[in-house]
Amino acid sequence: MSNYKVMIDDNFHYMEEDERRELGNYVSVEEALAACRGVVDAWLAANYKPGMSPAELIEQYKSFGDDPFIVALPGAPAEAKFSAWDYAAERAQDLCAGR
């Protein structure tokens, strides 16, 4: 039984719900969080360019990136909080420093 649904907004189409898409349903918070992190990680890796600073990458992410979030379905044992922007900011630091 699924307890959590991961949805993805498109930062380029901010507040346009018709641009929203569903990634999938998950039993546990941990699975839903891992799915959200994977979406952000994939976007950052695909859009990183050599020499790019963390600030440049996060600016691109906030303008054009995929913004996943978690919806707790009825009966879910707990709420699930995930800030894609906060996670992207952390990962941009790591990604740019490691290349």
C-alpha cells in the first residue's frame, strides 16, 4: 500500500499546476525522499558545466529545474517534508567542488 506520492513541479512554469507531473507512489518516507533526491541530483548533473560555480548552478536550478515534493496520502503514518531548493543548494556545493 502506498503512503506517499512524489509530484514534480517545473520551476520554469512556477505555479502552473497543469505542468505538474507525478513521479510515483512509495510505501515509506525514506523511499519518497530518495526519489526526490534522485530527481534533483539528475537535474543538477545534467545541467552542470565545467567551471560553473555553485551559485550559477543553483540559479539555473531555481529558474529551470525539476522541483519534486512529497504528498502524504490518507492513512500515511507521518508527514514528509522535503525542500528541493535546500537540497539543490547543498548538492550544488558538492557537485561544483568535486569537479
